Amino acid sequence: MRLDELSPAPGSRRPRKRVGRGDGSGHGTYSGRGSKGQKARAGVHMKPGFEGGQLPLIKRLPRKRGFTNIFRVEYSVVNLAGLNRFEAGSEVGPAEMRAAGLVRTLRKPVKVLGRGQIDRALTVRAHRFSASARAAIEAAGGKVEEVVDAVAAD
């Protein structure tokens, strides 16, 4: 088979609709645009959701738009399974987690979540702990300390 022998599958290509070529074509007179109005004019373009100047639905329903909570605190998340890389009995704080590659930055507060298992006693210092993480660390013989200082920069 050569490139000049290739052709599209039968029925996959349709001829272009030629509007404004007489009433006999089925697309004459108004050329499929209806009669009068903004959309019948040349060069028309309306943004999605435009309702002819009426207050659009998306502006009428504030619950559909959502909002940004300016007080939201974004945490660096560390799971229990990641804490197993530290020696038993050691103190683990945000700086140690950063050095071990568990958190990317010290600009965000650190939150420890309860995913995975912890099999050694550690003293874990972080800004927040989930209830399951706190219970698991204490069940393994470790201690939980909540840090209240301001978040340090890298």
C-alpha cells in the first residue's frame, strides 16, 4: 500500500453544507439562521452563558459559583508510614521531616495523618495531628507534641 492509494472510509467524509444557494437547496433564504435578531447578523460572537443582556444564570445562583476561603490553612501532609524511616526513640520535627524528604517546604504547617502503620516509639512534633495518627503514635509508645510557633521560612 502506498500513500497515494489511501482513501477515507466510505461514508466518513460528507460534503460541506453550502448555505445561501437558493430555496431548492433547502438552505436558502435565511441560510439556516432563522429570521432577524442578534444571531442572524454577520460577525456575531457571544460568550458562553450570555443571555442577551439578562442577568446570566451563573450570576443569579451564587451557590453554584463557589468562593475562595481566605482563612484556609494549607498543610504539608505527612503520613504515619513515612515516619518509619527515623530511628526509634528519636525526636522528629518539621525540620527533620524536611531533611528526610517527607515535606517539601517549611513555609506550610505540617499535619500528620494516620495512613499506614508506625512500628517504633518516636517523639513527633508537628502543627496538627489527625485523631487516628495521634492514637497510633501513642499506641506505639511514642509522644505527640503540637508545635504552636509561627511557620518558619526555608
